[in-house]
Amino acid sequence: MTVKAARLTMSPRRSAARTAAVAALSAAALLGGGLTAQAAAPARTTGAAVELVPAGVLATRCYYRVNASGGLLVRSGPGTQYRVVDSYPNGATILASASTTNGFRNVGTNRWVAAAYTVRITSYPCE
């Protein structure tokens, strides 16, 4: 009895998504970093072209100055319903995510500050 391997075919959209995923994994391996849930952003397809969202764009952290006269509360999550775990004085320089979630910037593991009270320091490059 002979067994023939079935040939599987993919739709063009699925093939493009798979190509994008392979490219993202390859780029992460070459750059020496692993993919995170943030960096594994979906590819955007425009006709036959596939555009990848650069991993560094999603994970960028920048320097900010605290602009809150009474200081800035650090919360355990991205919202006012989360408990206060620390605070920064007015004028302090902090390293925080460039992106926001519910109006809050991530400043560390389980540490979030209100983005409205942070001002980007453009003289320092983002990381």
C-alpha cells in the first residue's frame, strides 16, 4: 500500500500573514531580542504588499518630566481604581512607555502614571 502526501495550499491572505510572522521572528532573532506580546503585532496587508509594524515602535520608552505640582502618584495598574504604590515629586525625570493605556504610561512592572502629568523631554533619545 502506498501513501501519497497530501499537498496543502494556503489562501493568499494566510500566506501573507505567515510570511509576515516569519519575517518578524527572523528580525527578532537577528537583533538578539525575543518577541513579546507587544512586538508580535499583526501585519497590515495592502494588496500584495505586507507592511510590518516595527517591534521597536511598540516597545519604545522615553524620558518624561513630571509636571504635577503636588507630585505624581504611581499606581499598580493603568487607571485610578488601582492602588497607589509610590509617587514621584514634581520635576522628576522618569523613563516611561511612549504609548499609553487608558491615559496611563507604564514605568515598570505593575507601575503606572497618569500621562496627562508627564511632559516628553525631547533632548533625550527614546530607547
